[in-house]
Amino acid sequence: MSRFLLGASLVLIAFNLRPVFSSASTLLPEIRDTLGLSGLGASILTTLPVLCLGLFSPLAPRMSQWIGTERTLLAAVLLLACGTALRGLPSVPLLFLGTALAGACIAVSNVLLPGLVKRDFSDRAALMTGWYTMALCAGAAGAAGLTLPIKQSLGLPLGGALAVWALPALLAGLLWLPQVLSRRSQGGQTRPAVQSLWRNRPAWHITLFMGLQSALAYCVFGWLVPILRERGLDGVTAGAIVSMSVMMQAGACLVAPHIAVRGRDQRAINVALSVLAVVALLGLLFAPLWSVWFWAALQGIGQGGLIAVALTVIVLRARDSHVAAQLSSMAQCVGYLLAAIGPLIVGLIHGWTGSFAWSAVLFILLGAGTAINGWFAGRALHVEP
């Protein structure tokens, strides 16, 4: 029973690691109109949390060693709730400050989750990776599909619709508290040092695979709703389409890790999912509007599968939880710094051309890089620090 509660708590924490991205995307036109953000400001707002994922992820292993993994995760989740609440105040500086704080907390949580799965669920790694990755997608889908309806049905101001997502984060922190109390003695432990990953070629392939697929994912989280709205759909319909797409990601997250671990390696599935995600994204850009639900579903399957197998690869390529934490830190530090470029360039392309059409070139390049590095990251070997 205690193991079930541990797993459920991790899944609930994972649910709260994506609403910051998709809730702002859904309300981006309203944010620009209400707060007077320029096109560059909107691009920075969508890029800032992804940038923070890269900048702050190296802190996670050090904080974990200093105060313990459970305490670090508790602090991250509670501060995530605070950062999300700050976004609700009618102030541009506080909007950016809250977004940065939330991004930093998400970075720490992202790094710790694979290590916890390796430590506590090594015999069920694919299952747990699938569940918590599904929860990531469910959080993104919920924020994409429900933020605007919540705002309209409850008559909330713009800030209230953004801040409402602090409530599930606060709940997750409270449910995680028993894990902290049951492991009081873990803080300050000396743990085995893991060195030289930065000069390890397989680790770099895993890092680039994580980063490039993340760049695609955050282009979707940050800009797919504005893309569909510019193509003529209303905000609620566009949000519903993205929500459905992310829910398809959630379904793919449950299936993809099981397929990945059954083969001799993960090379074929990594490449196939990369191709599927990009082709479907091009369909969302250029296909007739009557077909966007179909392309959104395919994109969700491809993108969700990519997210799940990227996290699964981190677990599979590591021999133990310490290597998994360090590999996760490296992959998410460099990977998310690289991923931050994606949504920023999409915004700049739109500002320069007045259209999202040329973003197709970026999506193709990102997909090609994802497939190439996914092929090498999928080889059946362990990262040897």
C-alpha cells in the first residue's frame, strides 16, 4: 500500500509540471491585449519557462544530496504553486517572475523523477515511466482545454485563470509530505560521485535526443493554439483540439515504453515517432481545417511517444539511480536549453513574416535531429561514467 501511495504521489506531482506552459499559450492573445505585450514579449514568455528548465536542472542533484530527494521535491512543488499564483497578479514583472520561478521548480522536479523511478520502481520502470509521463501530458491537456472555459464559466479575470493552476500543485505538495516525514534521516547523505558524463558520447546522444524532441514539444505547447487561432478557429475550439492532442500524448505515453523495452533496442521506435510527430505537425500547419482533428491526434501519438521513450531511455541507459539522476540532469540541462530555442524561433518567425508557415522549416530540422540522435540513443548499452 505504501508503494502504491508513493507511485500515486509521483504521478500527481508529474501532473503539475506542464500547466504553466499550456495555460499561458491558451490565453496568449488575451495576455498580449490586456498587458500590452509585444510579439517579442510573447515569445519570451513562452520561452522563459523552458529556458529555466535548462538553467536550473543542474541544481537538482546537489540539492538532493544536501537536504534529501524527498525534501527537495517537496520544496520544488510548493514553490511551483507560489510561482503559478504569482502569475495571477496584474503585473507584467510578476507574470515573468512567477513564470521563471515555476520553470525553475519544474526543472528540479523533472530531474528527480527518473532517479526516483530507478530507485523505487526498478522492477516496473516502463510502467511507472509511462504513468508519470501520461500525467505530464494530462496536466498539459487539462490546462490547454480547461483554462479558457474556466475563465469564461466562472467569470474569472485573466490572472485568476492563470493562477487557478496553483491549487493542484498545492494539493500535490500536501500529499507528498508523508514521504518527507518517513525519510527524515536522508538529508545530507554522501552519495557516490558520478563524473565524466560530459565527455561520454552516448550521454550526449541521449541529451540531444531529449533536447530536440523537447523543442518540438514546447513549440506545440507554446504555439499550437495561436497557430490554429490564426488559421481561423476560435479560442475554445483551438484549445480543445490541443487538449485532445495532448490527451493522445497521454495514451501514447502508456504504450510507448512497453513497446520500447520489448525490442532489442529503441532505435526503430525513436526514429518512427520522430517522423510521425513532424509529419503531423506539418499537417496542422497546412492541411485543410476540417482535417486538423486527425492531424492533432497523430501529432499527439508521435509527440507523446517521443516524450515517454526519451525518459525511458534515460532510465534504461543508467546502471543505477545515481547515474540516472546525473544523466537526467545533463540531458535536461543541455536539452532544455536547446529546447528553449524552438518556441523562441517560432515567435520570431511569426514576427518577421506575419505567418507561421515558415515554421515548417524549423519543425523539419528539429525532427531530423531528433531522429538521428534517437537512433544512437536507442542502442542497447549503458552509459559508463
